[in-house]
Amino acid sequence: MVRGFCCPKILWVGLFLFLAGSQLEAQVRLDHPVVLTQLPAKGTSVPQSGTMNRTDYDIRARIILLMPDGSVRNLTSDFHSACDPDISFDARHFLFAGKKTAADPWTIYEMAADGSEVRQITRDLGDCRSPCYQSAMFTLNSPAPWFQVAFVVVAQDQADEFGRAPTRILYSCKLDGSEVRRLTYMPASCLDPSMSYDGRLLLSSERRLGLGRDSRTRFDLFGINLDGTDFALYSPAGPARFRHMACSTQKLVIFVESESPAWDGSGSLGSVAIRRPLYSYRPVTKPGDGLFHSPSPLADGRILVSRRSTNGSDTHAVVRLDPATGQYEKVFDDPAFHSIQAKAILARCEPDGRSSVVSEDDKTGKLYCISVSINDLKDPQGLAPATAKKLRIVEGLVPETAGGASPGGQRRILGEIDIEKDGSFNVEIPATIPIELQVLDEDGLALRTCRWIWAMNHEQRGCIGCHEDPELTPPNVLAEALNRKSTPLAISPQERRTVDFDRDVMPILSAKCVTCHTAKHPSLKMAEAPADQGPHNQAYRALMIPDSGKSGHRKYITAEQARTSLLVWKILGRKTSRPWDEVSKTGTITPMPPKNATALTTEEKRTIVEWIDLGALWDGIDQTNNREKR
């Protein structure tokens, strides 16, 4: 009777475990070694959730070698902390970021796959993270190609356009640590570089959504050439605000995505097709499947990726996942550690090599466009040459340390040029500075804006149109602007000017507006009250009051978008919004100043328009110590 009772019970328990948890309980054995990072489950410093600050949680991490028989060996016992492994194409070595002592900066090292031959690569650059091997680089006159390492420098003393520090910047150098070169110049952070199969680097970069003080940010996937040229959006906005930790199989780019990142950056998995990355997004996992971290490719199209439960009841385990089905099976788990960043030690095809035209001796680059009329608007003629008259080139400025920038950052105008009759332009600009392109109408109002791009030294960078569909074939025409030399806008920093309220706009208001807009004015009170205190005067605060009709918007000013600003409508005497704009302001426009008052000059109107299009800031940021020439 004892046997008759026990055997069915064992069978039922086994059947229950099989049906309810076989996908997670089954632990497969790979036929190749794996290196991975282990982070102690206890004593981990957890950053604030909802951010992309992944600087501190991996202190005391280590890199282990997992063999096919299940045995493990600590490869970084001589390091205080080590993480971020990346396997060489021939699988003989791997890169990683390490700290010999707690006081050391994160430094890039290379190690043989068996744990021997450790050597230091980066020196005197501060904290360096997320290394990856690059494919071959060459120039037309180089005797032989060479190989490089890409990595992220955590610039503690450099802020982004919102005044936040540190900023994470992509760099590269040769395998011996020489010829260090900065690759990214946007005033925002970038994360997680990895090589794609077409020979470009993929990375996650922050960009703004919305306008001015009302904007939000997101991290999207971008592509960039190995020498820093042709930085461009790789995969556009998806359902989640944060995309990072991308890896490439032969057909897919797979990445971690979330609306608000967990403390370790984990989230769901999404993918895009390599052939059409802009319009092929699909989710790989569902929210109920758990939180995933650091995917990496396997030879058969599956991936290694780390997974933990959404409720935080367990640690990350390494699983093997099929992107086509979302099904996964456990490979390795150690409850005392979060096991992340698993990379198979397998030789793989080297991505395509790339040639470089970058020459440090040339301090400028060139930028041309076939036609701004090629765009993604429902009515492309809304940006036809008859409407788009000029192009304004704007330099992005950020303070050298945090806390000094206004939301949205300050800009400095390089200049304006005429757009050709066919919608083309061709300009020469200073190299390696972040620039913003603003297409202007006859009133100097920015119709569409592109931010942030740059030209490397001696680069000739071209674009098809203005926010065009880059997966379409461009027209087979020779743009008029390419029949002549580039218009030079490579002016010195002292010649670049900003426009701010305190210095440029307030004198106009004082002369033409404040005398009427006093405390007696029913709506817009610009005159300073005697007891008024604070960093901004009454006129600025009055113009920047919120719009009660639409949350997050302002009544008179739409920062960075003068064409939808009520103030501009009034000084121009008409609505200047475009069909593609969302505006909440209705009713008849009463021109200002009234007919019995002194009118604004054309130059004064342009000053107000420029001030708003450049961010509607109170005071400019003077990095040249030369306010008179800004």
C-alpha cells in the first residue's frame, strides 16, 4: 500500500513540474565555453529606477568562464571589479572593463580566452566602459588595414544639453591603446556600442521628444561608421522610451526595451530586421515573460540573454532564447549572483571593413542635401522650395560642468544660407561640433528642425531630404547646390552669436510693449512690480506662463517653435502654424502693437523669432567670454 500510494504521487509531482515549469527548470548544456559577468546579489548598490545610470551597480562584479561541463572559473580574481566582456572575431581574446582597486577608474583590458595574457588598453581617460571590437579600418593610402576598439568614456565634468553630468561619449583607439579618437559629439549620452554585420557600430543614444522645457527624452538605436562619420537614427521611436543593449544576429537586431528601466537596465526584448530596421519592429518577449538583460548572438540565430522575474524574487540566470518564438531554456544560474553579459566563445565572421576619409588636418566638414522637398509630410509640397527659403545652421552649446544649462540647452548661430530653387543646399561647417538644421520660411520661422548631427574632419556628408524616408531610393538628379562650391560657415567661436531674452529681447519690449502692458493690463502684464524679486523679470515670467487650455504648454511661447507661438502670431498679424502642427490656440488674432503705437521693425521681429526658435531662454551661455560678439 505504501508503494501503491507513493508512486502515483511522484508521477503527479513530476507531471506538474513538467507542465508548469519545464521551460525554466530545464538546464541545457552548451557545446562551447561562455564568459559572463557575475554581480553579487547581496551588497549591490542599486541606482534609482527609471534612469539609465548604470555606473555603480556593477561594483564588485567579476567575469567567469563557464565550460561546457558546467564548471566555472573566475578569470578576474586580480581585479576589484570587472564586467562588460566582448569576444574577438577569432574567439581567442576578449575585452572587458576592469578596476584593479576600488579607487581606480574603469579601464579597458584585453585577456586571452583562457584567462591568460592580460594587458591594459586605455590610459588616462577616466572611466571607460562597454568595449567592443571593431572590424578592419583602412584609408586609400594606408599600407594595410588595422583594427580598433570602441568604448564609452564616462565624462564626469561634461554635461549634456540639460546640464546633467556625467555624459557618456563614444571613443575608439587601436588595440595597443594608441590613436584615441572621439566618435560622438551630440550633447547627450550614448551607451552600449556593438558591431553590426554590415560593418557599422550600433549604439543607444538619448534624444529629446517634444520642445523646450516641456520635452521628454528617450534612448533610441543609432548607427555610426567606425570613424565617427554618418551618425544617423537606426531604428525610430517604438512603444517603449528606452532601447539599449543591442546585438546583431545575421537577420535581426535584438535589444532590451522598457518604458522605465529597472535598476539594472533590464526590460523586455524587441527586434528589428537588419534589411529594414526602420519599419520592421516586433516584440520578442511579453511583459509577463520576465526582465531581460544583455542579449548576445549564437551561431544558429538564437541568443544568450539573462532573465529574472519581474517581482525581484530571484537573480538573473543565463538562458538561451529563440527570437522567432520567444521560447527560452535555462543555461546557467547561481542564486548568489546576477549572471549577465554572457558571450559565447565562438569564432564568427568579421563584419565588413570600412574605409575612412577623416583627416585631422582639415578642421571643417561639408554637408549637402538633395532637396528639402523630399520629406515625410502627408503633403510634401508643404516644404517645397517656394515655402522653404533659407537654412539656419545652429551650434549646440552645453556647459563644461553640470547645473549651468537651461532645459533644452542654448544654441549659437553659425549663419543662414539660401536654399536653392530645387530645394538643395551645400555648406561647409566646423568639424566635430553638434549642429542643428532649421529650414526657414520668408519670415525666418523654422518650419522643420533636425538635431543633432555633426561632420567629422574632411567628411562630406549628404542627406536626401528633410526627415525623408531613408529606406526609399533617392531621385537620380544632380542637385543645383552641388554645381558650385560649398557655402562657408566655418566661422570662429567668437563670431557665432546667441539670442537671449535678457540682452536682445527685453530692450525691444521695453521700447515698444511694456508701457501698455502694465499691471492694469487684463492678461499680459510685462511691467516690473516694485517688490518683484527673482532671477527673471516680470516680462519674461508673463510670456512663459502655462497655457490653461493644454497641459504642459505655454500660452504665448512655444519654445523652439516660433511658428506656433501666440506672441509671433500677434507681432506678424496672422497665424503662422503649418498643417502638420498641433496647436490649441483658436480665435481671431489681434495684431500687436496696435496701429496707434510704434510698430516693430523687421529686424526686431526677426530677433523675437530667433529667440523663440533657439529655445526662448532668459540668458545665453557665453563660453567665449565675449558677450558683445555673441
